Amino acid sequence: MAEMMQQARQTGDTLAGLLREGQALLARAGVENAQNETTWLAERALGLDRLTLKLEEGREVRPADRRLVMELLARRASREPLQHILGSQEFCGLEFEVNPHVLIPRPETELLVEHCAAGLRSVSQPLIADIGTGSGCIAVALAVAVPTAVLYATDVSRAALEVAGRNASRHGVAGRIRLLHGDLFAPFRGLGLEGKLAAIVSNPPYISEDDLAGLQPEVGRYEPWLALAGGIDGLAVCRRLLKGAAEFLLPGGRLLVEVGMGQAESVARIAGEQGDYGPAQRLTDAAGIERVVCLQKR
């Protein structure tokens, strides 16, 4: 990091010059959106908005402020995720705390939330489970979208559950989300939830062993391995999820699972062979990828 900061020393003393140097640093590091990310990091470090940065681009930058900006830029140039540096990520119109203990929420996961919420708004006080909650983004977004819902959210990581708890409190839904530590459905034992859940949602680990090595540095180096690695074919956790969910769903209850590119057909086939569910519905995201598999308990 010190070497990157040395390389990025500024020749000018203005905001405009600092932004140019920052953009060049991130571009050399292979950051695709270098211009916007430089601006966002400068906004955070200096406490200024984009309009001020533009209108006052000739303003002289104090040495202490320069150091603050360059420290953040150096972290990003090392390919630390922007969301970790800023400490948050937007999801379903809500701001969520993120850190290296949780997967950064992705826009494609909003499809899972939207479809689940749409099917439950007419259900009185539905019980919902979020398996592998991570930051809690899915559970919190559903609690906000379905105000009568009560949710159970599980994760094997206690550190992730701490983040999820803070996010639930941040959005005023902590009273309707019960956070449980453990693997998949194990925390439900003894709670009397068998046959009671109107919906189960999950964004399980689904990256195959062959694909793990090719992940972007931001993902492979900084995001939690447990939330990514899905075994040899990427479906090891999903198989267990399909097998365990049927016990806890109401008759007619739904299981919604996010999957990786090219996995939807295999997941639908596995569910069909299991025999607990009706025909699978496959939802396509904005990129044209079959991203969510929806199943209904027979």
C-alpha cells in the first residue's frame, strides 16, 4: 500500500489534480470504473458531495486531506472492494453495512426478494426463513416489503449474524427477525417450525471448484470463502437445501433459491427427482441469466 501511495503522489495541489491522479492510479490497478470510484472515495474522505468537487475543482487540498484520500485510493488499488472501504452497499433501495465477514449484496439477488415478497403480500403473518443470511440483506428487505412477516435467519458464521443484527436494527425490523447460528436448518430443531413456513429463501454458495480460482480479486481475496464455495459442481449446498426445506414448508409453501449461471436446469432436475416439489419456475435476471429457481411444496 505504501508503494502505491508513493507512485500516486500528486504534482498539483487542487481537487481536480487529486482526482486525476486518483483515477490514473485505479485505472493502472485494473479498476474498471476508475473515474466514478475515485470520486466516491474522495467524497467519503473529504466529506464533500460530487457537485462541490466539480464546482470547487480549483480548491487547494491540504496535505492532511490528501493523505486521507490517497489512503482510500491505495486500498482500492490493492483491489479491496469499494463496498468494504465505504462500509456499505445498497440493496432493494436500502443501505446495508458490509465487511469481510459477509458477502456483498448483488443486484441480481433483488429478483429473489421481489418475487418472494410479491407472493406473500396477501398472506396474513407469513413465517419466512432465510438460510445463509450473511449481511441479512434478504431477510431485512423482506421484512420491510412484507410488514406482517416474521423471519428466521440462519448462518454458520457468528460474525455474519452480528452484521445482520445491526442491519436489522438499522431498518427497524429487528423485532421481526430471529437470528439463529448453525448450518442450514439445524437451528430450527426444537422450535416447532416443521410444516409452518410459507416461504424459504436462500442465496447459497454456488461457485464450483473450477471457477473459484478465476474469481475477480475483489471476490476471491476479500469475500468470505464459506459464502462462495459450492463444492465440485457448485451445487453441494443447494442439494442439502432442497432436501431439508420440504420438512419445514407448509403444503403449497415456496422455496426460492438463487443459482449461478447455467445451474437452474440442474437444480430444477434435482428437485424433480426428489419428489417433494411441483414443477420448477425459473426466473431470469436483467442480464438474461436464469438466476432464481422457485419451487412449491406438493
